[in-house]
Amino acid sequence: MTGDGVDADGAAAHPVSPAAGSWPPVYSRVRVGAASVRVGVAGEGPPLLLLNGIGANIEMWEPAVRRLPGRQVVMLDVPGTGGSPALRSGLRMSGYGRLVTGVLDALGHVRVDVLGYSWGGALAQQVAHQAPSRVRNLVLAATTPGLGGQPPAPWVLALMASPTRYYSRRYLRLTAPLLFGSDPRVAADSAHGQARLRRPPSLLGYTQQLYAISGWSSRWWLDRVQHPTLVIGARRDPLAPPRNARIMAAALPHAQLRMVDGGHLFLFEDPDAGCALVETFLRRQEDELAGDGRGPRRREGVRRGP
């Protein structure tokens, strides 16, 4: 485990304003069965578990974590990404769900809020379904319910089959508009884009994540997920078309729906606006749980935001 102010590679920390979320994280390594998982923990407060997109690493969360003050943010490199070696054999989503709860056990967390992004949003749904007692509140961003949702266009699926965008800045710039609905320079040259290129996934790890989500669906059980949930969809998202957010919000018994005007990477490209939605939702749930008079946590139909 590294000390405060230095990341796992010994790089100096970026300056952080007193009001900002803590960065860099304190890193450690957790053993869950056969998996060796690199974990990062930043800040203090109610625990918030962040589950990232396919192939993504802990460092890609930096723009969001800096805008989530007052929380202990827990992040992990899924096997085969960042600093976690790939598994010898692949898992399905339920297996990754058990891996996540194993990480929580190792860190001593009984219940956490969970923010799942893209592929990590599918994993967040899986964790909430198979280990409901471990999840307090759920945020699903730029994600889908899998089979039964609206799939991306065939050319988007074809681009997703390869992790080349993690290895080549030029390729990332060329494909960002098609894959993410992003400005090429923003996707490649931002802190998020630079972190993507510094720690690419292994081909085996990336393939294992593709295998896990192939054929996966939450449509059969999503209506039984009882957690207060914020679903955030992006109107210009080619990878997780916005109809998926509406499908999930309609199925979840206690969901709020918010649509933003960004692309798939909205939480990293406009982190102030995206994290404000997350923080407002989580604080409201905390206030209601504390009994501040705002009313019970229940849904009378899907609440739709601007």
C-alpha cells in the first residue's frame, strides 16, 4: 500500500483544493479466490464503490472522484485491467459479482453505495441483484440491461470488440465520435483519456470481460431490485443508446431517471454536471434515511428529469 500523495507508480499527486474529493487513492492488493485485485481508496465519509467500463482502470476515475467530496471512494481494477492480472479462466457476470463482494469483505465494508458505469453498470445491477444486502443506493450511468435493451449499431459493436483504443491515441481520436459520441481531442487528451492510454487492459482480460457480458440480461429480475436508484442516460450515446436508460428506470421499482446532453463519457468529459447529479441523489437518500421530513423513499412512477 502506498502513502498519501503518491500513486502506485510513485508519481506525485496533483494539487487538490480543500473542497475537492481526494486524489490520488491509497492503493492495495486484495486476494479474492484465485484473483489478485488492485484496489484504490480515496477520501473519507460514506463508502461509494465505483465500477468502471470495459477495459478501464482506476486512474480513469480521477475527474469524477475529484468532484465527489465527503465520501470514501472505493475503486478496483477488474482482473486483466490496470494493475490486476487476468484470470486463468473467464467469469460470467455473476462471478464478477462475487469478486466484487469479496473485495468489499476484504476491505471491511458491509454496505456501500454503488455507481456503475457502462460495463460496470451491468456489474452494478448484478451485485444489487445477487447481494442486495451489500448495496445501499445504486447509480447506473451510461449503461444497459443487456439482452432485451436497445443494442448499439453494428459498427459500434465491431469497434467494441477490440481494445485498440486503449493502445493507440490516434485510433482513439478516430473512433471516439462513433463509439462514444465524443470530441476526438477531449476523448484522447483529457486526464481520463491519458489514463486510458497509460494503463491499457491485457487482451486476455478484455476478452474475458466481453465474454462475461455476452448473453447477459437483467430484464428478467430488474423489477425485483429494491434499492433507491438513479439512472442517468446520455442523449448522444452510441454505445448505450438512451432508450436503455428509460427501460431500466421503468423496470426498477424505486428509480429516478435523468437524461443529459452528452455522449457515453459524459461523467468524465463534463464531470461537474454529472457528479452533481450523483451527489444530489446520494445526499437526498441520506437525508431521507436520517428522517429529515422529506418523506419516505419510494417511487410513485418514474421521476423524469430535464
